Amino acid sequence: MASVGPSATSTQPALPSGPAVFKTIPYAFILPEIVCGTWVWILVAATSVSLPLLQGWVMYVSLTSCLISLLLLLSYLLGFHRNSENWKVLDSLYHGATAILYMSAAVLQANATINSEFGVNAPLNYQLNSAASFFAFLTAFLYILHAFSIYYQ
């Protein structure tokens, strides 16, 4: 005898659209990721770059992920996903990969912070690099939270 209860596919939560994006847990992390990521590249751009290779990677990761996250947020706000399961996979893969890239950028920024402790304009550059390191680790943590929460949803 067949059961009359709901099917397994109907228990999947719908993807949010419009302002509901800011109220749903995995997707509510997108705006803080953008804001903290913007602070990272503003703070790194404000310093005198002592190690261009290290901080160049930090700038690339922070700027690229900020722009892609902004496009992803706009697509959720405008409802481009049309409640497709492929968007969940895309979101999970993007945030997982970006979490790894951001963690590498945060470690490199911390190294640049340590190296900027001494030298020309050391106090100002050290403070800016310290703040950039803090926001880089915070942003990496937000991307990790987003990736795991979308995975476990």
C-alpha cells in the first residue's frame, strides 16, 4: 500500500527571492561577505605595499570574490534562480572554493602584516595591515559558514 504523505522532493526548502534572501540563514551571509571583503581590499589598497606578490593575491581574491558575490546576491534578489537545485550546487561550490582561496589570502595578508611591522611608515601600515588581516579572516570564516550551512541544509 502506497503512503499518502509528502514526497521526498517536496521537503527541500525553496530558494529565497527578493528581501527573503536577507532572512534565510545560508543566504543572509552574502551581504556581510561583501561588506567585509570590501573592507579587505580597501585596507590593503590604503597601505604601501611592501610585498606585491602577497598583497596582490589578497587584492585579487578579495576583489573578485566581492564582485562575484555581488552578482550572486543580485541574482537571488531578482529571482534568476527560479528555484532550481543547480543554484544550490553552484552556491555551495562557489562558497567552498572561495573559502579556501580567502583562507590562503588571509594567511598571506597576516604574513604581510608581520613584515610591515618595521620600515617606512611602520605604525600606520602595520595598523592598516592588521585590520586587513582581521577582516580577511572574518570574511574567510563567513564564506566557510555559508558553504557548510548550504551543504547541511
